[in-house]
Amino acid sequence: MSTDVGTADGTETRELLHFLTQETRFALVANILQHPEGLPSMYELEQLNPSVSEATVYKHVQKLIDAGIVEAVALSDDERRQGYPWKFYGLTDAGRELLGRHNLLRAEETLKRIYGTISDKPEKMVKYENAPRPDRD
């Protein structure tokens, strides 16, 4: 499979969409889309997928990074705060373009509204949601 999301031909695009729509990876992409900042931490992704092990969440996030759909975004050393996450995960421009081209961004606002209704979040997750996030240019 090509990791160059933006230039895949028809066959590669089908393979990439099949890769992306695997249940756990698709759920992770939806979690990124629904996050208020579009940049959840690994802990937040793990909490949003309780039926999947932490190792599996990590493995699938890494696969999405390798495919060029997701990127890790870190706070600079001087922006990091003790007790808060410093690394977050968001869609790449190419990943967002791929999703948009195949009408997979239509539900983004609905996902954000659903996320806002989750009331039984652990205290740590609420804390992490309010953690400083890096600026994305």
C-alpha cells in the first residue's frame, strides 16, 4: 500500500480506503474528528475505545501514521506541563483530503456533538481534554 495519501491511483486508493475503514482504525479516525481540538492524546483514544487494548490502540495509531493519514503533534519543551499529555494525534492534510474526497467528513459536526454529550468521562480524561495543545499551522 502506498503511504502517499495524496497521489494514490484507483487501486491504491481502494486499498487505502479498505485499510482506513478497518473497524478499529476507523473508530480512531472518528475519535480524532470528534475531539473538540481535533488532537486527542493517546490516553483519550484509549478511553474512547474501552473494548480494545491499549497496545492495539497504539498499534493502529502507528499504522495510521505510517499511512500518512494521522500525525503525532507534540508540544515544545517549554509548553509542556507536568501531569498533562504533551503528544497528540491529528489528521494530516492529506488524510483530511482523502476523507473529504470520499465523503467521510460529513459526520464531523455530528461526531463533535455526540462527543459533547459523553457525561461519564473519567476525571483524568476531562483533565487531559483541557490540556494545552500545540498550534497547528
